[in-house]
Amino acid sequence: MGLTKSEIFTEEQNEIAAIAKVLGHPARIAILDFIIKLKSCVCGDLVKDIGLAQPTISQHLKELKKVGIIKGTIEGTSVCYCIDDNKFKEIKNKLNKFLSKNATENCC
Amino acid sequence: MGLTKSEIFTEEQNEIAAIAKVLGHPARIAILDFIIKLKSCVCGDLVKDIGLAQPTISQHLKELKKVGIIKGTIEGTSVCYCIDDNKFKEIKNKLNKFLSKNATENCC
DNA sequence: TTTATTTATTGCAATATTACGATTAATATT
DNA sequence: AATATTAATCGTAATATTGCAATAAATAAA
């Protein structure tokens, strides 16, 4: 079917999964790496740097924007894509919180 | 095309993405939640608890095993699935390291 | 206003993922 | 040995994702 049954999971489970899913593509990791390295950027630079077609980069940027980890400000003909520091921290904390659940030792 | 161009990304970018991708489905988050809560479990319990068909759970377990975050030990007719504590920590550290790159404030 | 420049959107082909019924494999129990 | 129990695998349908060419939209520059 290819259709995730979101309704049988908790909101937290769906949220963690949604965040992880967006991070689950090397192009999007590369985009974040690049933006973090530069502290600011425009889409054109990403196309040159990463080596995927412009529509593909645009699509990945859209998904990153969807979870709020980056934000874009229009500057003339180009768009300045930046990390949303607050949202980034929030996402980091949420993932960390989930990964910290496994505090005590396990059986085997 | 549906085919990720892994060869144009760094090994680290591919690795982070692969880890995140596995965490990018609520069923797998729910499975981890359940195993962590119980400290040990068998597949049958998961099927009852989560509400997906047995082959579906089995498939998700396989993907979690693929990145090493869980391990399964055969016990008679059933399999005891547990968190691989070392691998879990490793994964946590890798994600954290990536998410800690964004240390300084950004432009906008 | 025309022409560039830059990013978004549309449409589509190829591949991947999700989910499950049916079946298989492997061990326990009777 | 026959039967139950449990999990893996196979096959398949439905949907999602990835990537790109073509095009549109929006602003800047001439």
C-alpha cells in the first residue's frame, strides 16, 4: 500500500518519525551541512555545490522548510535560506529526548 | 526516478541519512519505544501492541536490525529483540554530533 | 518594456516503501 | 510423527519518493 498508518501511533511517535524522515536523505543532510558552514546561503549555490538539478534542490528545501528546520527570506530575485536556530534546537532536543529513553542497560 | 544519488555525498552524510531514515517511520519509533519500555521483547507482543500485521512488524524489525540499533536472539520458537546498547549510543552520538554543528547564531 | 536571473511548480518516469495475505521454516509440544 | 506456535520470506497492490526537463513566476537590470 505504501500508506503509513499514522492514526495508530501517538502524536510524539509521528512527530519524531516526521523529523527523522526529513533528515533521512543525504541531499538534505548535505544542504544543512552547507547552510551551517556558510551561516547563510541562496539556492543557486546549493545547486552548484551539491550537484543535483535545481528543481531537485528546491524540492528538498521545501521539505526542510516543512518541518521548520530552515527558513527562507526573499532577497530580490534570490532566496536566502538559513537555519531556524530555535526550531533547530527544538528538533535536536526532541530527538535527544527520544534517544535518551534508553538510559538503563538492556537484557541481552 | 526514486533512486538516491549516494555517490555524490560524503560517507558521513550518507550514514547520518541512513540512520535518520530508519527512524523516519512511526512504527519503528513505536517498536523502539516498546522494546525500551520492556527492556526485552518478542515479535508477537509487538504485533499485539502496535496493531500492524506480523509480516509488517517483521519487516520493520529487519530495518532496525540493519542499522544495528536492535539485535535479536533466538529463544525456542520466538525471538527476543533487544536494544543494542552500544550501537544505540553510537547512533545517538552521531546524530548529536551532526545536530551540534549548528553551534553559532545564523544570519537571519 | 525587454531581457536576464533566480527560484518554484508541474508533469512524468523510475524506483522505493508500506502493508498484508499466503506460505515457509524452525522449533515446541503432544 | 503430527500438530501447534512463532517469526521470516515471498509476492503483490497501493502509495511515496527521487530526480529532472520544461515551464512559470517574480524581480532586477538594461
